[in-house]
Amino acid sequence: MAVSAKEVNQLRQVTGAGMMDCKKALEEAGGDFDQAIDLLRKKGQKVSASRQDREASEGAVFAEISADGSTAVMIELNCETDFVARNDDFQGIGTAIVQQALKDKPADLAALNQMQIGGKALEATLTDAMGRIGEKLEVSKYALITGEKVACYIHPGARVGVLTAFKGANGADLSEVGKNVSMQIAAMNPIAVDKEGVDQTVLNKEIEIGKEQARAEGKPEAMLEKIAMGKLSKFLKDNTLLHQEFVKDPSKTIAQYLKEKSDKLTVERFERFHLGA
């Protein structure tokens, strides 16, 4: 049956699907609006199923922070091509997800995927979007972080994002400090805030590597442990945030930079997403 341009446009406004897809769906549904929506959703589900084995390694990192600066969420939303990652539809989906996540505060990625957006679970929303966009879409990472003060930084290009939670601010304005420390994390990729946050297996591995290096250099067996511990100290200095040299001023560590702002100011926790990593 013939459908009017007004009906096609109305369906397009509701679903976001292309004009021709909407026209075909309405014709196939005999003008039934709800059935046409179902047909478009089924098309999305078909796209989703046919692309499960495709690699969605492109995309973008999205983040949202609460008005009081105490809570933030971050996701990595993936697609198949960089072209789609820059698409307004894709960008709108990512923004909608983090805005809803900040309201609902889902506990983990599984809970995020069941979160309702516009009356539908996120999984269904992404399935519908696949029908419009024609690529596999998925959220591969999700973080919820809270603290006395939380900073958020998305590096230009949205391939790296950081959330940083601070404590001991004592009322200090952390807008500049939060950005600087988050940029440090984005650039230097520390493995933990401090030594206490480093997994023991990592420490053991570095000690063994240090011993093997010293042994290969012909050092006496009795000295291997001491040499390895020295190498471990250097490793921790380079790879734990508070002990790293501040990129903007290498004469001080991040811990010293924070102390200048407020005597007890420190980083409680951080999350760093790198697209595809």
C-alpha cells in the first residue's frame, strides 16, 4: 500500500531509521505504525546477529560527572569503523548512555546493559541502533567512581579517558589540579595510585626480572636480591601515580604537587580507559 511522506517522516522521527527503511517497513506493515517499528527492530536484530563475529575495535570513550563533582561514570562504546565513531547518531548514543548511567548508577557492566533508556534496555537500544547504522555496537567497558571530589578528562579524539577521585581536599578548588592529574594518568598510564595498589604477582615478577637481569650481567648471586629490590623501587617510581614525576614540572612528584595544593590531598582511586586496550 502507498504511505504518505508524513507517515514516513513520523516513523523516522520515532526510530531514527533511514527514510527508505521507514517507507519499506510501513509498506510491509500495511501502514500499521507499531508493526513497522517492530519490523525495523527485527532488522536491527538481524544486523546484530550477523555481526556478532565482527571486530568492534573502533569507537570512543564517553564520561559524565555530577554537578557536585562527587560522582562520575565512563564507558567505552565500540563500533567497527572510525567513520561511524564520528557519526552524530553514535555520539548521541554514547552521551545518552553516560547521562542515564550517572542517574541510575549501575553497579557493573552487566547491570549497565540492562539499564533502561527511553523505556528499553540498553541492549535493545544498541540493537535498534545497529539496524540504523549497519555496524556492530557494544559497550566494552564501564566505570562508576565516587569520592570527595572527582575529576574527569577525555583526551582529544576520545580514545583515552580518565576518572580520578581525590580525598583530603579540605575545601580546596581542585578544578586545575584534577585536570592536571587526570592528564598525567592519561599520558603516563600508571598501574596504581601507590605501591599498596600494585598486585603482589606484579611485584614478584619485577623482582624475578631484576634478578635475571643482574645475573645476566654477571653479578654475584649474593647481591641479586638487593639489586632486584633496587630495580623494583625504580619500577614503582615510574609506574605508580603518586611517585611519578609530574609531567608539567619534573622537579616534583605528583604527591609533592598535591601537597602544595592541600597538605593531606591525595588520589584515592582512578580509572583509565584506552580504546581497544
